[in-house]
Amino acid sequence: MDAVHLFPPTGPVRATIQLTSSKSESNRALIINALTGFRGTLHNVSAARDTQTMIRLLQSEDPVADVLDAGTTMRFLTAYFAVTGQHKTLTGTPRMCERPIGILVDALRVLGADIAYLKNEGYPPLVTRGFAQTETNRVAVRGDVSSQYISALLMVGPLLPNGLELELTGEVGSRPYIEMTLKQMEAFGVKASADWTSNTISVPAAAYTPTEYAVESDWSGASYWYSIAALAQEGSELELLGLKELSLQGDSAIADIMRPLGVESTFFPGGVRLTKIPAQTSLAWDFTHCPDLAQTVAVCAAMKQIPLTLTGIESLKIKETDRVAALQNELKKIGAELAEVKPDEEYVVRTDESQSTADESVPRIATYDDHRMAMAFAPVSLRHEIIIEEPGVVAKSYPKFWEDLSLIKS
């Protein structure tokens, strides 16, 4: 399907949605379970393409591991194949091969991994060629680029002869994802010690314990429904099943972010109920620890004409696409702009008076091979007719998104 054409509902909307399971939790659980020798039992594993790619490659004996466009899979498997001494070539889509991995590879080399780049230094494709014991178990990595590098190192840390002493330098971004990793490691019997004052994490040399582990539903996926609730008419109510108030996932911050945009969260056993409340007149949020929510919140604020100040979104530039540039391009089509206030530091979403959603033309949103662009802009349809190009990109993280969206009843 080249595009999906969405139309506003005729009144308040109501739906109960069984959310897809968390891709982030699933991918970590898969790596940790693999490090037990695949002896644990995992429940509610995500059907997202990234996770299914992870499963396929963990089970494959092929010397080439093609991760497609899955950045998490590339980073986690690089560490996994290196530390387990496997000879593997890791590659992916052209965009995947433009996404940096040098910080992780440099750290793995310090710890004893033999890894070589096949084309451009610091970027896939690369080949893991075994692991040799070194005298050091201490390594420093930047904390402000990608928490996935840090999580990859932490998960393989217990397999190192002397464990791992990890120092995070500079600002630490996406810390909730690091804490998620540590909690999942603990669920499999390895307790690391994190000192957030000095930004150091100590991982003991230990064997993971095979465990029965259930993955929670996906708070990143829930964010689109929060946007739908914010943009729906008064009297709308949505129930999202499978979410916990005390979640491992950093993107559970969406409940706090969306309250000023007019959505109240009421938790009950098994999920959360979303209802409308009065919105504030402006919002400022630091997305350092939840960057995957930025697109959704930006589009929602634009549609509600609520000025939004965003900080902590620098990492969006090295995602599936340059998400900052993509937002700047597509927000114009719905009568808004993402303006850079301080270079690489602060941005603001505001109404662009030179454009209007009242135009006769229907906005046609490009998705840039990015699942989050498609789902972030889909809630616009609660207020305005819209066309989303290449809707199949949602398979990366939320394959049944369009099916779930069709459940809305007005």
C-alpha cells in the first residue's frame, strides 16, 4: 500500500486497545536469554520486525547477519557475537550503514574483541572475528550519543572474565533505557551496581540464570494513543491494555508529558484509561531520556496550537532518518514549524501563519522509512483529513497499528 487516507471521526471516540508488546524489553530479553544458552522462557515477545529480525539472527548459523534497518539489533548483536567469539559479518540497509557504531566497537576492542570494518571506519558493515582475554575490564564510553551502546556492553559484561567496569562520560542520555537493561539483567540473576553520581556501573562476572520472563506492553506505542486522546473531541475515552504504572520503560513518561496537553491517565489492573482534561497554554520538555516521544508530542502540540519547547533531541538526527529535519519538513504541511532556537540544543514548535490546515488540499505526509513519522502524524486525522505515505513502515515496531486505529468508534 503506497498510502493510507485518514478522515476525522464524527464525534467523541471510544476504544479498548490491546497494545503490542515492548520492542525495547523484548530485544534485551532475547539477548540475555541467548546468553543463558537459550534456556529461559520468554512470554509476550514483540511481533515488531526489529524483534523478529533479532530472533531470526540469533537462531541463524549463516555467517552474514543482515539486520535490515534495526539499529538496536545491530548494536546488541555486535556485542553478543563479539563476546561469544562468533565470526559474523553484520550489515544492513544503506541507511543502517550510515548510522555510527564506532563508540561501541572501540569499547569492545578495549575489552578484547577482534572487530574489523569492511567499508567505512566507524560504520557497518563490520565483521566480528573472535574474542581474546585482556587484562582490563574497565572501559569509558560517551553517555550522550546512544544508550544502546551502553546497554549492549552491560548485557555482555557478566561474560567477561573479570566482569565490567563501565564509566559514562559527559551527559548521560536515555538513562531510563539503561536502567531497564539493568533491571532485566537482575531478573536473570545478575545484579550490577550503578553509581549515578560518578556515572559508573559495575557488572560482576557471573552466569545468567535461565528465567521465565514476561514482556510488558509498549509505552512507545501507547504514545500515539495519548496523542489521539489529546486531539479527540470532548467525551472521548480510550483504554490501553497491558501497561503498568510502575514500568521499566522510560517512555512511560508520556503520561506526564501529555497531561499538560489535555490527557489524564487513570491506571487500573491491566492497563490505563485516557480521558480529556483542560490543556495548558504552553509546554516545555527535555526529551533527553525519552527521545522516541519527541515526534509524537511535537505533532500533537502543533495540532492543538500549543507552543512547545523541546530540548534533548540531538540524538534524533542519527535515527532511522534525521528526525529533526523530517519533522521540520512535515510540520509545515499541517500549518506549523519546528524552529531551532539554540543550535543543536533548543527547538520550538509553533503555528506557522503562512500555512493552514484549512487549505483545500489534503496534507500528504512523507515517512522517510521511519515508523515513528507515520504513527506520530496519524493522530492528525482526529482533526483533519490526512494522507500518510508508505504506511507499511509501522511494521518495524507496531505491525498492527493501522488495524488498531480502525477500532476507534465515534
